[in-house]
Amino acid sequence: MRCSKLVWILVCFLAVFSGTVRAGGDPPEFVLEWGSNGAGDGQFSGPHGIEVDDDGHVYVVDTGNNRVQKFTADGVFLMKWGSFGADPGEFNHPHGIGIGPMGNVYVSETGNNRVQKFTSQGEFLITWGSFGNGDGQFRHNHGLAVDGEGNVFVADRDQDRVQKFTSDGDFVMAWGTPGTGDGEFTDTNGVAADAEGNIFVGDSSPRIQKFTSDGVFIMSWGSAGTGDGEFDFPRGLSTDALGNVYVADRDDHRMQMFTGDGVFLTTWGSFGSGEGQFNLPYAIRAGGNDLVYVADSSNHRVQKFSFVGVPEPCEGDANGDGLVDPLDSGYVLARFGCPVGEGDPDCDTADMNGDGVVDPLDSGYVLARFGPCP
């Protein structure tokens, strides 16, 4: 039985705001791999960064070869740029990579202590940064992320801080000091931004910390170990459209996946060179369409995974737990309890029984209309 358009809009809205995750916590399935050790097209020497653009093209930071390579989503080589050096367009040990809203590519470069900005075709645009501890200077900068506004966040590893810049490299702010307290870091490694502007930073404590885009501490999770939610050098971070956080747990040779609030969802991988195994994976990227790419550094390859066979959510499953039950009906009231007709379109939408208010009658309507499910 299909729901009305009005209710379906509400369900989709609720799913986004309640941090919907993929049902069951199942890990993704291996799809394919490409790459081998070397300097030819499609070969790698310790890839440390990976990114995916809106068209599904995959960009790989080929660290040992001091270049960036661009591929189709299935690993077909398209182009490359860069060579060893300090001139514009050259690299010295590039690490992190990010893509801005306009499709421009940013590369964090450790050896030259700078960030370079390119077009999606590898044409050099601008660069900023130098060695030092001042604003806009770096010491062993690692991960890089770009938010939806085009702001660039750089993990300034050896200075235990994150620096924020405009899309043209103008310094905005920095946060972090050495330590293990809230907002402190022990080497900043990976950094990622979600669609709501939250910034996630992995450090060698080891843990993940979550901040606002202005560096205000929100929460943290993780500790040393090999269990679920534990880490041994969380190097690469990524987020997906649902706000889930992916971590390349480098020295544990695995990937871990969490909600945006640090709730463990799933893990996959072990040490080795087989399908779905890793050897010091440095970076992970959720590429849309339920696809995930991993820069498997010491295996000199990229692996592609897919979340497949995931059932469609039950209509009316407001809290994303795979069921339509009293928890969903209560969620509607808790999220939208408000009077109708006072200028809040979300409140008006939640008035599912049309009596002019959002109250327990509406929350019960969800359960009566859609339950039980599945």
C-alpha cells in the first residue's frame, strides 16, 4: 500500500533528520580493484588520498609518484598531472585531496608544506602555505576536506591543529593544541566535512572528534584497540549523504563506519592482499550511489565496494530502525509537536490527519496507517 505524497515527504524529511543508516549494519561488498606497484598509467606508489566528484570520477593521490591520477568509477585511466618539485603543479609527497562545490581539486602537500588548487582537468589555479607555525603555515600537513560552502580544512599534523581557509586560500581560523582533552590533538591526520557543516577530525590519541565548522567541540569517540569503535591510527575519514562517518583504520587494516554521532555501524577488512583485505589503507571515500572507495596504500591499489541488497525503508519508518512501530509515532510528536498555521511549513506537513494541530492523533496515525512493517 502506497502512502500519500504528503506523508512520504514527511517520512523522507524525518529520515534525514534522524540520521538514517543502512539497515542491518551489513558491510559493503567488494566490487573491483585496480592498480599495481609502478609508475605507469593506472599504477601507484603508496596512494595516500582519494576523492570522488559529482560525476563519479575518482581522483587518487599517487604519493610516491608525486602526482594525481583521474579514473572513471570503474578504474579506467583518464589522465594524470604532477611530478616531483616545488613549482606550481609539482608535488613533494602529496597526501590529502578534496573537491569543492565548483569541481575544483585541492591537494595537501606535505613536503612543500602547502595546498594547491586545480581545475578538474589538472590545470593549476593557485597555491598557499609555507613551512612554519603562523597562520596559513604548515608542518607536515596531512588530510584535507572541503565543505559545501567551499571552505577548505587542513589537518596540520605536527602542530596538532586544524586550519580553515576560504576556497581561494585566505586564512579564516585555526583550532587545536597538543593534548588529549576536548578539542586537543595528538597529531591531526584525517579530516572530513558532512552536509550540515560538521567537521570530523581523526588523531593519534586515537579517536575521532566532531566540531562545528568554526571549531567548537561537539563530541568524540574511540580509543586504542582492535574492537568495534577502537582504532590504531585512524588515518582517512569520509562522510556520506546520510551523515555517516567512514574511517580508514590504517594500522588495524580495516574500515569502520559510524553514524554522525559516533554510533558503531559496521566494519570490514583484515590484513592481506586479497579482495576486501588491506595493507595500511590511508584513505576512504564514500562516492555516492552506495559506493565506497579505499586507497589501499601498501597494496598499491584502489578497492571499490558497494552496499547492495539493502531493503527499501518501510513507509512510515521515521526513526530509520527498519520497523514501523510506536517508536516512530512518538518520534513524529517529539520532532514536530507544534501548532499548525503559524508559518512553519514542517509543522503544517506533519498534520497528517488534517485537524489543524500536530498532536498524539498524528503520531498514532503513522502507526495505524503503515504498521506493522516489514
